[in-house]
Amino acid sequence: MPIPFPLLFTPIQVGRREVKNRIVMTAMSGHMAPDDGSLTERELAFYERRARGGVGYIVVGAAFVHPSGSFGAQLGIHHDDMIPGLSRLAATIRQHGAVASIQLHHAGRQTNSRVTGHPLIAPSAVPCPIKQEMPRALSRDEIAEVVDWYGQGARRAMEAGFDGIEVHGAHGYLPAQFLSPRANKRTDDYGGSLENRARFIIAVVRRVRREVGPDIPLSVKISGHEYAEDGLTPAETPLIARMLQDAGVDMVAVSAGVAPYYMTVPNMSLPRGCYTELSRAVKDLCTIPISTVGRINTPELAEEILQRGDADLISMGRPLISDPDLPLKAMSGHPDDICICIGCNKGCHDPTRGDRSTACLLNAEAGYELELREYRLGYRWEL
């Protein structure tokens, strides 16, 4: 019997690593970590459940590379003390056949000093429109130090046994602040032209690659469009992606938006597959694999996007919160049994809840995998 959704379940090469299918669990912060950024049993169970559901490539995120870049309750990769917990996480993901990658992150100006305990840093002394706290512009020597934070984070990821690394260069965080003219007002060789604004993220990529070697898949997440005044546009982002490819990146993950977050986590008011035009523009200029994201909540839509050539891989976040067995159900010919994410954002991304940890309006198990391990809800899907 032919495999349903043949492109979606065709293996793909990312760098020197074969991935068993085209479904990527995109990096999300589960807000399950304590202040020190250490792994909790609850977060470990959350990732184990998604890996067991058949996804091909999991990007753990977002892991802060220095305490000054944390936005709170997120995993840390800033200290060697994190390595034992991260090692357990990588091994848990890999035992189910998924590629285990981890996202390196620094919030820059897009946090606040009450959370970090450190002064905010950014390319320029321009406050985030949402956080509204004035950051301090980094000196050239400090930029080199921050680049090394990413390198040390990559080293720890390798020591923990991760298969891949992703640099978070989207959604208004520190690398995106350098890239975007709305945040970067520098007049030195880190500001002005697109090549200058890309200098920081290129330095990060080269530093990470030097740390991990040629065999480890290295991806970068970028915003294909910031949808903000004076922000990045689709005229620039494919050029950035090509620079990243030339610097040694194996995959570019195309997302969109900047704070406020209604575009970075698109709700039901936006169409399904809302960023495929952005990924197609990047794909047209690059030869490395390109992933796309944005309300791609069914295997039918994912297959259609691949058939059109808008992307090479399909990144899913909330659809795998809503149903971690989505890949197995699709592959086994039971797509009608998928609990489809509706983009309500009421459990997974609702700050009015007070508790920001992952939950789901449609899946009572999400975020409570540890507690419900002996009392699984619904069916277990096995090939």
C-alpha cells in the first residue's frame, strides 16, 4: 500500500544528516523551567511524547546562552551545570528516531531586567516597543563576547549529545535586532547596510560551526517579514538567507513577525499556511533545505505546500501540542483521527492565564504528560 502523503514522509538530507520525514517540531519555549534554566521532569515528558509521535526533527527551544538574555521560565544552556539535564533530553528525543536539535537564544532588548537581573543589551540604545526598557548598546568588544556565548552554548549542546543546533535569528530577539533597521541604528560596521546588519549573525554562525564541526546540522530561524514599520521585509530576508547559506548554514527556518506576538504565533484570524510565500522567496534564492511554518495544521496542507515547492520541510509547533501523534496518524492512513489545532492560542500562548507553561484547549494531556503517564488519554498510535 502506498504511503499517504508521499513527500511529507520522504526522508531528506539536512547537512550530512538524514531526517526520516519532513516534519519539524519547531522551537517553542514551554515555560516549564525554574529560574536557573534547568530541565524539569515535566518538560522532559513533554518532549518525549512528541518524539514518540513520529516527528522527524525536533528543535528544543529556546535555550538562553546567557542569563542576560532570558525572558523567564525557559531552558538554559549558559553553564556547564546544564549539561547533565540536556543530555537526558537529547537522549530521550533520539531514542524515538528523531533528530535532536536545540535552539540557542538571547532576547537582547526583548525582555526586562527584573526577569534577567542584568541590564538589557542590544545593538543600539533603542527600547523594545513592548518592553519599553532602555537597553545599553553593545561595544565592539562586547559583541565579540556575546558571539562567544553562542559558541559556548553550542559546545555544551555537543557535550550533551544533541544532533543539531539552531540559532534563533527571528521574532525580534538579539540577532534579529542587529538585522532589523527598526532596532539597529549603529553607524559602525555592524549597522547601516544589509551586509553590516548581518555581520553579527554571520559571526555567530561561524563561531557555532567552528565549535560543532562540519557534520552537525546547523539551522537559523529568521523572520521572512517583520510586519512592522521600518522592519525587515521580503526584499531583504532572502538575501540574508543566502548569506547564511554561504556562511555554512544547512537549513533556514522561515517564520515571521516581531513583538507584539500576534504574527509570530498566528491565531485563527490568519489563513492556514500563512507564511509560505515568504519561505518560497527564500527557497528561490537558496539551495539548502528551507522550512516553513504558520498554521500548517493538517498533513494534507503540509503535502500541498511541499508539492508546490514552497518549502522542503514543514515546521509545526502548536499542531504537535494539540496532537503529538499527528505524524503517526498521517503516515498510517488515519488523518481524520488527528486532533487539529484551531489556532485559538488560549492554552499554549495566552499570557492572561498567569501560568505561561504549555497547555492546550483541545488536548488535556499537553503539559501534563508526566502526571498522566499512567493514565493516557485517547489512543496510542504505533506503526
